[in-house]
Amino acid sequence: MTTVLTPVTAPVARARPALVLAWVGLGLLALAAAWPALLATAAPDTVDPASALAPISPHHPFGTDQLGRDVYSRVVYGTRMSLLIGLGATTLAVTVGALLGVLAAAAGRAVDELFMRITDILLAFPGLLLALLVIAVLGPGAVNTTIALACAAVPGYVRLARGQALVVRRSGYVSAAVVMGRSRVGIFFGHVLPNALPPVLAFAAVDVGTALMASASLSFLGLGAQPPAPEWGSMLAEGRDYLDSAWGLTVFPGLVVTAAVIACYVVGADLRARFEGRGTGGR
Amino acid sequence: MDDEVVSVAGLHVTYRVGRAEVFAVRGVDFHLRAGECLAIVGESGSGKSTVARALVGLTGPGARLRSDRLVVSGQELSRLGDREWRRIRGAQVGLVLQDALTALDPLRTVGAEVAEAARNHGLVRRGEVARRVHRLLTDVQVPQPELRARQYPQQLSGGLRQRALIAAAMAADPPVLVADEPTTALDVTLQAKLLDLLAARKAAGTAVLLISHDLSVVALLADRVAVMRDGEFVETGCTADVLRAPEHPYTRQLLAATPSAHARGARLAGPRSTPARTRTPRPSGVLARVREVSKTFRGPGGARLAAVSEVSFSLSAGEILGVVGESGSGKSTLAHLLLGLLEPDTGTIELFGQPWSGVPEARRQRGRVQWVQQDPLGSFDPRYRVGRLIAEAGVDRARVRELLDQVGLDPAMADRHPRTLSGGQRQRVAIARALARDPEVIVCDEPVSALDVSVQAQILDLFADIRADLGTALVLISHDLAVVHHVADRVLVMRAGTVVESGPVTEVFARPTHPYTAQLIAALPRPGDAYAAHPEGVA
């Protein structure tokens, strides 16, 4: 008797609709940020009091605001500012955080202790509160918001990068390099930094969504991008007063923020899985 | 044959790799009776573990299994679903895996782990679980079973963990025990104890399927041997016959590669493939002097644990010094001290007539003492290719090619990634890297313990060639006495951080003065004389 056993778990090339959708979403956002005129139906700052607070119509897909500006076009034009703040803050935080973290691991005990105790103090504050503190010192504005958000995220990256660097430092290949007579600086740039970095970058990919959300929150509080520049957070804040008469004013920018954050998370999580080699699976 | 517990015929297992189908097992037949032990011997990739896993339905995702017969305890297994397999595993077939640390759940106590099979199959009532666990642990000679059952796997030594794993496999009293490389991670003395345990199970009527790469281990336990290569049994027969008069050339090759089967110093893997080089003249004399060196580490609870205490020895130019001992005996700490990766707490190390311990890094002549680690892949930066790995020692491309050629690798391999190389090739790359700066001493820390016998034979031959050609002194650290006996000139026997015995290899092995050395030598399996214990091997 010859029997054919079907495999218990067959390797399936799973299509991931969520991932595809997230990439498409990010592509649209990138397009809106780079060439907003391609997607917008009107200029973001054309005031038209005659059609103020107009409902949804083919002409104004998201309606208009209290000054008669097209909400859809303002959302499109607002993408650049939101993305710039989100990406800028994350990039800044990763660069500074990774450098400090790897340095803390590579330098002596005293430097390490100092850096780690400072991050302990900073991590004790909620991130947004820390950002608010920085803005209180620097003053509101898009650039200052970026710096503030970066400051809030840096301690986390310092910790992560230090941990990774310590793992690398204990690895067989770093010991091997010592035995081969490579200098400390050579080992730092040749082995520790390049091997500690990928997991940190993977984490940052997920973090972009968080930064995006935080930037919208700060703008909502009136601390980020200043009017009349279109920005998602400040649009939410402006539309708040008209919630019962023109709900589209807050709901649509809110939906876009939510969608953008989710897209960032999904893509970021996938990138992280690839970085960490989980995507390859199976033996 | 009524008493056949396991009967397998025409077993094929294929794996899908991308679009292609790869055969892991092609057409294997065997049977096992109660109280009998069949050993499947082969090197990595031969498919021996796949056969073992087929008996418990764990061939993994992507595997396709086809068989004419796959019967355990009268039950045909080849059509079982997941739920039915769960009734077989543990109850009919117990599985002992190689790596006890990863096979045991770190979040559960040893007792819970051992009881699991018995509990899953509803064999014990709740109140009796503790008694059952106690009995099982006693059966596998775990001392203080009450205490051990309450501990977690990571609190147990390797030998105890492996015993707990056997207890777990035996918990539901399965008539068949499958042991996949059960002793590979263990030292000789532990290995001997573990084989005794398996022999006791066998005597109690359990059929044992033993999977191993080591013919000498097999000789102690198996009634019959099947030699496996490329998914097929190339030779099967009663253990004594196969070991004494192997018929298949592959079996002969495997036997020849086993160090203890040879006269000391004889080539293990056939005549050398690379031409002999003219020996570079080297100054003779003493290269290293280690004087009463001690090193302690902070243990749990702040206690200082002595890893190495008061060790003294010297190393002469062109000498191969073997360092033998069980895991935890301080061998690797000694290697790190010699390499200047650790500083001794007390005592001094002198290399090449100059102080080596307690000097600033800049004063050390790093190129003169090099290192080969146990796990070559771990000693390579994961981003580097072979050429860059060797060039990191500070040599140019031409020298890299020359070095690759010298260790018997194709110079074109410089562009390959180490991950795409076999274990033996990786270790050759590591040796090429160690040779790059033409060192006078190479410290080899368990350089062959992760390799198959035939590959181990090639690497040991390579070490002999390096010493003959270049006059390099080697410190060969190994838990394997046979390896040290084969290539070393002198030997240090270490135990709990101290050197209990040292001297020329032939003398120490012939007339051990310390009881521990005698015990180690007695525990050494030898394929040549072990089957006396099994005169009635049945084919």
C-alpha cells in the first residue's frame, strides 16, 4: 500500500492585502507631499466666503471650511508639512540616538553610566510632555516642533542602540578582531556601528507613524505649524468649533491622519520583520 | 515477526525548496523489536534526523512523506491527522532531542516538563503527578529529584538537562524511544552515563532508535547499525560486523576518520591534497610561560567563582599542546587569558620572552598569537565575505588567495559569503584568517567539535600540515580526548579550573596518575573493543 501524506502545513505564499494597501497609501501621501497640485482640486488658501462651510459635493469632496477653502485640497497640501515633521523628527532622533547609544556602549563605564542615567530621567517623562517642554523653551513653529519631537524620541533610541552595540561587542567577531590587532576605533566603525544599526533603523520604521501622530497632536494644540499654512493637526483644531454644523471639517483630516499612521505602522512593521529576518521563516 | 514494535518500509521524505523537490530520505526500510537498539549513523545532511522525525510526525512544514509501511505498535501512521499524531507522540514513541536547553521550556519547571506527556495521555491522576515525576527522575539517576523537579532547565547542568529530557520522553512509558544525537552536546564522562541510561531502558524492553554521527557512541549501545548517506542506507548489519568488517567504502571511510581508530599522528582523511611547503625556519625555545595564573568571575549572589586557579605551563615553539577537560573546567577562560582577551587576577603570562599580561594593548604584538574559535560563523562579521574576513587581519588580496589555497580551499571562494559554505569550509576560512599574519602560536578552542567525523579528520590533518610546514605551535583545546590524543605532543588535563595532570600525551594516556584522568580515559568510547558487550547482535 502506498500512501501519500499531505503536508500538515504547506508553505503558502500569502498575499498581504493590508500591506499592499499601506504601500499604496504611503505612495499617495508621498505624491501629495511632493506635487500637491497633481491631486488637489483647488489652491489651499483660496478664500471664498460665499461657499463657506459647504457640505460634501462633487466640487468639494470634503466640503469647505469657515473661510470657504476646499478642505480636500487643504488636506492634500497639508501632507507635506505633516510628513516632513514626522520623518524629520524620526531621522533626527535616530541619528542622534544611535550615535549616542553606540558611543555609550563603546566608551568607558563612566560615560555609559552618565548617558544611561540621563536617559532614565528623560524616559521618566511622557514623550509628548517632553516635547511640550522643549517647545515651551524654543517657541512654537514647524521646525521647533520637529526638534521637540526628536528630543522626546532620542532617549529610546539611545537605549536601543546601546543594547544592540553591547550585543555586538560581546560577539565572537569583535573578539576575533581584537585578537587580529585591530584598533578600538577600527572595531567601532568596522563592526560595532554597522552591526548595531540595522535593528535600530527597523525600529525607526515603525516609529515614523508615532511621530506623525505626535506632530498632528502638537499642531492641534497650536504649537506646530502656524496658520494659515495647511496642516492636519491645526485643521482639526480649527474645525472643532464647527463640529455640529460642518463635521467634515474635522472628520476628514482626522481620517487621513489615522490612515497615514496605520499605513506607516503596517509598512514599518513589515520592514522590521524583514530586517530581523523573520520574513524568511521556515527551515 | 510478531514482536516488531516498529516496521518501516519504503520511506521517502521530500522537501520543497523553492520550486525544486529535495529528497531527504529515499527508500529506507527498517524494523525494531522490543528491547532492541538500532542505530542510524551518518553525517549531517544524510537524512538520519528526518527518519527519526518521521516516526513522530514532525518532519516539518513543506515535507512530503511517502511510505509502503510506517507501523508503530501495530498502528499505521502514514495517514494520521494532527489530532491522532498527538496520541502517538509520547505515548507510543518518545523523542529525545540533542539540545536539551532549547528542547525544555525555560518558563516551566523540570517537573512540569517531565510530567507533561504522562498528563496529556491521562495516565496519572493529579495527586500522583509528583510521585510519578520523582520516580521518572530517579530512573534516569537525577540526584535530589525533589529539588530538581522544582528547578528550571537553565538551573541544571547540561548532563542533568539531558537526563530530564529522557525522563520526559519516558514519562508515558512508550514502547519506542527515538534518541536524536542524545550525547553530542555532552562530555565523555556524561556521555558514558547517558548511554548507560539508554542501555537500562533497552534492557527494560524499550525499543531504541539511536541517531548519531559518532560510530564509537553507537558501538556501545546498538545491536544493529544502519549507515546512512544521501537519504539511503548504504550498509546495515549487526554492530560488531559493520564495525569490524565494513563492506561499503563509505562505512570504511567513516571508520578511518575516527581518531581513536588510528595510530597516533596517522593521517585521518587520506593523503594530503596540498603540496608540502618548505618549512620556514623558526627560532626554537619556549614561546609562552604561564605562571600560577588565576581568574575568577562574579557568580550569582556576588560569590566569586574560580574559572582558572593557579595554572602553570609552558609552550615550546612548534609544539602542539592539548588541553582536555569537561565543559566548565576553565579551558576557554585559559584560551582567553592566553589571547589577552582577559587579564589574570593573579599570576603572569609571558609570551615571546616579554610580559603579556598586565601590559597596555599597544605593547602587545597581536599578530604573533592567533585564534580559531569553536563556532566559525560566530567569529565572522555577518556582513563580510570570505576575502574581506581574511583581509581584516591586515593582508592584501594576493595573500588572501594564497592563504585559501594553503588551507585547501578554492581561492575563488574569497567572494563567497560564509553562510553559503559548509561547516568544514568555514573552519578552514577561520584557520586561513588565523594564519594570515604568520603567527607563532594559534590557540584553537574546540576547533572540531561542531564538525562531522570526516570533516574533523580533514581539519586535524590540516593542523598537522600547518605545524609541519610552518612550525606553528598550537594550543588545542578540546573536550574530546581522542582528538587530543591523536594530534597533540603534550597534554594538560583540566578539572574545575586546575591542571590535574600534564605531560607527554603517550605517557599520560598509558599511565594516568590522577584518578580523574583515568576516569576520562576509561569513559572514552572505542569502536575497536566495545562490541564485546553485545555478543548476540541480531541482524
